Amino acid sequence: MRIGIIGYGRMGKTIEKLAVEKGHEISLKIDLENQADLNDENLKKLDVVIEFTTPTTAFENVIKCIDAGVPVISGTTGWQDKFVEAKTHCYEKSGAMLVSSNFSIGVNLFFALNKKLAEMMLPYQDYTLSLSETHHTKKLDAPSGTAITLAEGIMSINDAKTKWVNEQSSDSDTVPIISIREPDVPGTHVINYKSEIDSIEIKHEAYSRIGFASGALLAAEWIVEKSGVYEMKDVLGL
């Protein structure tokens, strides 16, 4: 499989290593030094593109891939305001794209567990909900896309929760997300329900970027020759 990587940073290099080990070819690598190489001619030579860049560039990158007719996997977070536009464009062009806030298999199981716990907690209004996410200091967006997905998962189950905020809040209609930035933390997410007598907590802690990279590569292998807009849960059959 001929793979293009847009965003040749730490994640891009990890994806490259795993892809080569599996016998794939990295035919295009885009970083800040060779932006001009991200063109229609080069993209058309690829089977799939994996994109991990920045919130300000992700939308344009995804659109370029769709226009070139190459499936695109995007793991960039922080560009949710443009997602509907990209989704519409993808369907109009009969393209293929998969966007996920987190490609880790464990995190996607955690998404499902979060919803199940939210459902179980519905009858018990004495518990106060909190959500925290901790990442490395170089992460550009806050809250993390994974934290937003977790908050939206809770809101999809609990009608009383109508919004999330990136701060402490005691409002009953709010899912508060606390963002913490520390050196060399790949990603930790905690959901806590606390009452005066006890607390219930679920947690996902990533130990390295390998889980994210291997999931993105799995998604890239899965989406080839498909059309439509997908999520990681489609890849995993969740």
C-alpha cells in the first residue's frame, strides 16, 4: 500500500516506522519544509493519506485529499467547526474520509464504557460528574478531542447535560472538562462521579504514541477502496 503522511512530526514518524514494518511504502511525506509537494499530482499516486497536523491546516489538507480522489485518515483535533463542511464535500465528491479524535483501540473501548457508565448513573442524581484530560505541553488544543468526544458521549445519554465547558463548573446542565498540561504525557482521561459517600471513576492512560499510530494505520488499511465518511468505531465494529 502506498501511503502519504501529512505532518511528519513525532506521530508521523511513528506511523512511518509501523507502516514500513508491515510492508507498506511511504510514498509522500509532508512537513513545513515541503508544503508545495502536497499537490494533486503527488496525491493521485497514493492509496491512502494519514494526516496529523494542526487545527488551522487540517481542513485544507483533508479537502485536497478528497479532491485528488485519495482516501484520507485525519487524527488532527481542534477543527470541529469545519467538520460538517468537510463531510458534505466528501459526499459530493464520492470520496472517503475517516476522522477520529483518538485512534487508540483502548480509547475507543473507553468511549463505549463511558456511555455505558453514563446510562447506569442516570437514576442517581446525588453524584457530581467531572472529566479531566492530561497531555504533553506541546499539544496545541484544549480540551483534547478525546475529552470532547467523551463529553458528547455523556450528553448523548443524559439529556440533562446540554453543554461542556473547559473549566470547573457546578452547573447541573454542564459537563466540566479540566485540561492539564505536563511534560511527556501521551494522554490520560478520567471520568469521575462523586457523591458525599463515595466516588466511581474510570480512566484511560496511554503509555506511548504507538497505540494511536497503530490504530491510524489500521484505519488506513481498512478504508482503501471505500467511499463515505467514517469513524474509528466503524473500523472496530463497535
